[in-house]
Amino acid sequence: MPDTPPSRRRFLLAGTALAAGSTAPIIDTHMHVWSLDLKRYPPQPPEPGIRPQTEDGSLERYLEEMKAHRVDRAVLVQIRQYGWDNRYISECVRRFPRLFVGHGLIDPHHPNNAAVLEREVRQNGLAGMRLSPIYQPREQWLNAPANYPLWRKAEELGAVFNVFIAPAQIPQLEDMVRRFPRVKVVVDHLGRPDVIARPPWVENDSLLRLARYRNVWVKFTELYTASKTKAYPYLDVHPFGRSVYDVFGPRRLLFGTGMVDQTRRIPLPDELRLIREDIPFFADHDKEWILGRNALAIWKWPRTG
């Protein structure tokens, strides 16, 4: 079945209805999209061994998914294969500014990455950056003084950082969220916990300590990665997830998925069902906050209507 881009007008009208408060929004806060045009968007990953995607993960494909499953908006996150070249994400946001905000990648070792952040936000329309110390477990650049200007610039611009991090690295992040309390920080995938049968979780407790900082949110995502059983609904992750829920509260947790269509780890309907039905400690009134309202408070979505 050929891919047909959906009507731009249809999506803009949906955005107007959402802004008017007619329904609680569904906002996917973690969506990777990419182009198969490797000539226009050449792969240049920062780490060796990252292979270019070969399946369709285009914005057009994702727009069809949004329409089919009633997802209202999304945070687009730069895929690692593009490295520091954020053009595709930027172009997606420019095309549909009422549907998407974008997070690029930025070189943590660039001597003037604060200026790079300013360019990406002011000129290229991105909302923030994804910082990924998880790829450099032996380094400690996240809270290095050389990156203080980057965080100061994020404060000035109102840029959001989402952080892909391993449990042992979270103390570095705590140092930065304490130093820069006006920078909004979103921790990816429950902080990639090492889930065991019962508490104490030792290293994972570092994520729970971040709850004392009001500028930190957590994506309640990728339970299938943390799970040892890999069996939906990932019951072995629920005890740690309950601890995160208890300390952060429902208004600091976020829904997100990851990939597009056939490249997903689990189908989008199951991702939605997990939050809506199969996390037993989510009260009904929590779910609209986790599924979308919290994201409205973090990112600057253009006004509609």
C-alpha cells in the first residue's frame, strides 16, 4: 500500500480543536523519525557501529500513525545516525509547527556548543537537545565545567534537555539540575534501570533522588527494555515504576514510544494500552496528565486558532 501524506488542513483543524480544550491531548514525547534519502541526509553517527535505518521511518509514515491512533502531537527526537546534523528534525518542525517540537543532538565536546544551541533554537526552530552520556560510560562530560555555558544558554533560551543516561551517571545530572534549576530536564526511559525482583535498587535510587528538583520530569517509557521477561505488560518493572510514580507524582511523568510503524518494539496501540489500562497504580485522573497534559507544560507549543 503506497504511503500518502495526510491532509495538512485536517491536522491543523485537529490542533485548533485541541487548543480550544475540547479533549485531553495525546502527546508522544519520544518519537524518532528519519529519511531514507541518504544522499540528502547522510549518516554520520558519533559512535562506530551505528548502521543507517533501512525501513521507512519518515514523518509522512508517522503522520499516518498519528491519524490512525489519534495522537495529537509529538516531540521529535534526533536519531543517532545523523549525529550533530539536525536538519531533518528541523525541517519536520518547520513543516508542521503546531504538531511537533524537536530535540536535536549536540556535541558535548564542541568548544562553543552554547552558540550551537542558540543557533539550533533561534534559527532552526528546535525546542532543545538530547544529551546522551549513556554512549560514553567512561567519560564525565555531563557536569564538566566546560559545559556550564551550554546550560546557562539553555536557561536563557528556555531550551529543554532530555537526557539518555545510565543509572551510575545520574549523580552527574543531579549536580547540573541543582546548579541550573531553570533548565527543564526530562530523563529518558525511567533512567534505564537495572530491574531486580524487589527493592532496594541501589544505583536506581539515584533517579528517585531527582524528584526533589522541580525542574525534572521522567519518561515512563521503554519498560520492555528494562524488563527481564520481555512479556507485556512487563510486570517485573512495575515495582520500580511504582516507586518513580510515588516520588515524582503523576504530573511529572510522560508518555512516549520511540520508533515508527514496523520499526517499533511494540505496536503503538499497545503503548497506549499500557498507560491507559495495564499500569495498575495509575489512577484514571492521572492518565490524561501522563498521556499529554504534562507535555503541554514543558514544551512551548505554538498557539492555534
